[in-house]
Amino acid sequence: MENEESIIEVEMEDEAIPVPIAKEPPKIQRLEECVVNRIAAGEVIQRPVSAVKELIENSLDADSTSICVVVKDGGLKLIQVSDDGHGIRYEDLPILCERYTTSKLSKFEDLQSIRSMGFRGEALASMTYVGHVTVTTITMGQLHGYRATYRDGLMVDEPKACAAVKGTQIMIENLFYNMAARRKTLQNSADDYPKIVDIISRFGIHHTHVSFSCRKHGAGRADVHTIATSSRLDAIRSVYGASVARNLMNIEVSDTGPLISVFKMDGFISNSNYIAKKTTMVLFINDRLIDCGALKRAIEIVYTATLPKASKPFIYMSIILPPEHVDVNIHPTKREVSFLNQEFIIEKIQSVVGSKLRSSNESRTFQEQTMDLSSSSPMATSKDSTKESSPSGIKSQKVPHMVRTDTLDPSGRLHAYMQMKPPGNSERGPCFSSVRSSIRQRRNPSDTADLTSIQELVNEIDNDCHPGLLDIVRNCTYTGMADEIFALLQHNTHLYLVNVINLSKELMYQQVLRRFAHFNAIQLSEPASLPELVMLALKEEGTDPEGNESKELRGKIAEMNTELLKQKAGMLEEYFSIHIDSNGNMSSLPVILDQYTPDMDRIPEFILCLGNDVDWEDEKICFQTIAAALGNFYAMHPPLLPNPSGDGLKFYRKRVLSSGSEVTSIDNIENDTTEAEFEEELRLEAENAWAQREWSIQHVLFPSLRLFFKPPTSMVTNGTFVQGKSKIIRQFQRLLE
């Protein structure tokens, strides 16, 4: 130890210890004016849309009734704003673009009562420090206009006389030509032009007395074009479309009490029928376009608590406050303001919005739409006899339904209580057909219920996602069905056989958890009796279906399962849209994937699974097993009737008995060599069912897989995905070639 210590000491002695050198404090120096101005300009004109906003506000201050904007390369090459305002006086042109020159105020106290959009005199000056500015203007009574160019806040030459129309045209070229870093970050011109269109749209719906237009340079058609109108709702309709305008409610809030705050707000908010993935909020305070994060969050909280989480609102509000209650000088681009009693005003607006929204949410309007498969579905090849016409002349699509193969036993068919009603005699749709909204509610996968157990199950799905399989699913091309179970996919240069049943079952399971408590409903035209469904399921499973003891036992099991599901009816309806009434009849099922209705012949198996396999005591396991049962029910299984194409056609021949009567049976018919006719009705029903399944796989399942599916790691080894090196895929490759 002594030697070691001595060595350390030697090493420490030999090591060179740096001695800090005293530095003099840096010298403070006055920046050159051009540097100061360029730095300040970068704060005011942050990107092209900032310049457009400032120029439009100047045009509004000039009492313009028409404002036209032309943009090239997202505003980097050219921004041109023309208006028909009062123009700029000739004698003011020399100092027009100098910093802190303005006609809006003369002393600081004027800020307390300012009503104009601009007031600092910085915007035009800032533009000249980061771009080349040309101004053309004419005032009332002049015979000609004047054009002047500006650089670095100064007029380059004397104004030149020129022909001009009423008002002012300001043109900015080569924006940020002297700010290399800023220009590089804005090279993607496609990114800023939509922002320019958006901000002009916002001005357009507020300033209804002014017409706005915006187009790209060289384009013959404007991307935004509004005309002066007396109706704000018409302005919203022309800018955002009729689908937005028809789902808006007028809202007004005011407080004239002198003790707290004096303000008035009017506007429009979306009702419960409006569906969007992103909140749109247009807010004007004293006619200024403003961002107010606190107010936006307060309103979003109301919508989140009242409507499904995937529904984001559209909000337009105009708040009028006394000018002395608003501080407009808190942000370089005037994007934000501060006003007195902000918390009180936001709370009152939030309260009124909540009341209005709750009153509108008592009823929702859904547009019913009949799915037409004539153009894209293989079912279009079926004979006309499979289609029925309503009295109004509109063709109604017959929903394929499977039947029991024993035609002599009517009780073995689901048709006993699931009859197709004639379209003219019923206001409800066809048996077991879904009443779908035309609005496709594509849920955000990250928006789930607030229950911890559901969040845990969703997290398990996300954490178990296999990245390689996810890439295949997201970027594959559907080739076709290889057989009844496997579909053929192409990903890059590889072919894969994928098990459609496993994929659809897992997808349905995941979607049940992600849409938890936010389902639309498939309304059944006739309530289905739970005892009968359970009896059917048990009869299929029983070894002695005709035995008396077996019937008695099945009856007891059906009664017990029915009572259990009636006790859980509230939870099933609230979370899964499965409605079971007090008499033990089921009348609705959830919509798990839009445009898809499950095979209704599998309902008995599903109901039996709910009664026998669900652990109702543990919350997480309960939801997991219900989701699994729904996943299995909604999975795209092959239809129960054999495929009539190819060898399956023999199952639909009529057999002639010795008595001369005809009967159709698929039992032991393979050995029958009697020439006979086919059972056309049953065969056509089977053709429709198989064609409908293949159409759903191509047009519903695989698009949904690309959007929502998180393939679990287990699918790597359980045979769901089979890569193209196997013998069977090489055979399919040769067939494709």
C-alpha cells in the first residue's frame, strides 16, 4: 500500500495541472443599425404567412372591400397583396417603410384605445430588411398612381408615375434572400402555402363585408375565394364547405355587469353530428385574429366530456371587449393579446358552450346510406333473381344468410325468427343489416377509454407489435385468395400466404379495445331470443341432439345463460353496444369495422361464448374475453355452406327418392351418381355468401389492417404469415406467371 501511495503521489506530481488563465470581460459594443434591423425583422416576419397576415391587416385598416393575394413558391419568390382601399399619399411614400412610422397612433396612450390592426410601424420596414419590396398605390382624385421600391427601410428611387387601379398593391420578392438559415428551413414551399390559404380563410369568414381571394402565381383559379355577404354562415359555407356549415350552432354570450367584466361574444360551434380529427378554432378579439390556448383547451374539455373522443370541434368566435381592457402589445407578430378578467370570461364561455352542446346532444342525426356493390363487388355477377325491388323502384341488396343443411328441420334455421320483411311494409331495414352512418368514424387509435384495464390491454397490444410484420401489413399489395383460408400478398419482391381468419380475428379484437365504449350499432330488424340462440348452439355441439335428457339439460343451460346476460345487459350496452332487453331479446350489435356485417349464423356460438367463457368477476379479464369473443364472431370465417365453385357444386344437386319426391342433402351425396338438377336457390345463396366474403376481405379487411392493425409477435411462428420460399407459394407463383 505504501508503494502504491508513493506511485500515485509521483504520478500526481508528474501530471501537469492546467492553470486557468484570467480572461478580460468581453467588450460591450453598439450594434450597427442594419444588424439591429435585420434581427428585429426576423422576429416580426418569421415566415411568409407572417408577411401575408401583416399586409392583409394593413389592407383592412385601409377600409378595403376586396383583397387579392398571389403567392409563388410558398411566398419565398413572390407575395403580392392588392386591395381597393384608400391608398397611400404621395408625400408619405419616402418614409413609408422606415421603422416606427405609422398613421395609427401618435403617443403611447393611444394604445389604450387602439382599434386598428397595425400600430407599431414595424411590419413594412421588417419586410424591406428581408426582401425586395415594391409598392404601387393611388389615392382618390389622382389621375395616375405611383410606384416605389424599398431596400433596408429606405426608398431606393423617387416614386415613378404609373397606371394604377384604386387602392394599393404591395409586392415582396425573394423573401429571406439574405438569411440563409431561415431560407433553408422554408425550402419546402408546399408547407407554407396551405398556412397562407388557412389564414385568408379565417379572415374571410370574419370580415364578411370584404371579398378575399388567394391563388398561386400563374394559376387561373383561386384556392380561396369569398364574396362580400351579410351572412356569416354563408361565408363559412363558401370557405369550409356545406358539410361544416350544416352542423354548426349559433352561440352568444354577453356580460354587461360593470362590477366584473364587460364583453360580448357571438359565433358558431359544431354540434354532435360534426366529425373531424383536428380542432379548428377561429378566434377574433376586437376584430383581431388571435390565438388563445387557454380558451381553446377549455372548449376542448367540454367536447371531450360530452362527445366521443374522436370528435374534434369546429369553433368560430368573435369577442368584443372595451379597447382599454385589451393589451395588444405583447407579441412581436400580434398573434396574442392579454385582456382583463380572462379567467372569468373563459369560464363563462365554457359554461355556455357546455350547456348548448348538451342540449344538442340529446339527439343525433345519421344519414342512412345503402351500400351499392354493383361496381366493385363480385356479387354484381349474380343473377337478377337475387335482387328485390322496393315499391319505390330502388333496388335493395339482399343480405346473404346461411341456413342449416337439414332442410327438413325448420327449427334448425335462423330464419324462424329472422325473417326478411318486405321493404314496403317495414320502416326498418332488412334482417340483421346495419344502419350505418354515412360519416366514417375512423377512430384515432390513441384515443381509448379512461379505464385502466382497457389502457393496459391496449398497451400490451402496442408493446407486443412485431415491427417486421407491421411493415409487411402497412406496405403490402393484396393479390387474391389462394384458398378458403389463405390470401396471397406481395411485399417488395416477396410473396406471403396469410391466414385471413387469424388476421381478421386479431384485428377485430384490437378494434374492440380501441373503440371501447364508442361503438355505432347494428340494429336487428327483429330481436333475437337469447334462449333460442343458446339452444341452437348447444344442439350443434351435442352428441345426442334428439334425446329428452339432452333437451332438458340444454333448456336449463339456456335459462342460466340468459339470466346471466340479462344481469350484465347494462354493461354490455354501455361498453359494447350489445342491447339485451328485460325479456332476454338481443336487438343490436356493435359496428367494429365500417362497411362490414358479421356472419349472422354464428350468433348462437357467440352468445354461448358470452355465457360460458367470460370471467365476469375480474374487470381486465372480463373485457379481454368479451373482446376475444367478439373478435371470433366478427372474424371472416368461410361461410357455413360449401363453396359452389369447383368440387363444392356437387353438394347442391337434387336427389330423387324412390317415392318420386325431391330432397337436397349434403350427407353422403358424394357417392350419388344420379344425374339431377341443382338446387338453384341454395346454390345462389352460397355464391352470394362466398362472393361477399371475398369482397369484404379485399375492400374492408386489408385497408383496415393497413390503418389499424398491430401484428403480435406470436404471428411470426403460428403460421399466420408464410413466406414465399415454401413449396406451396412457389406453386402459386407459377400459376400467377
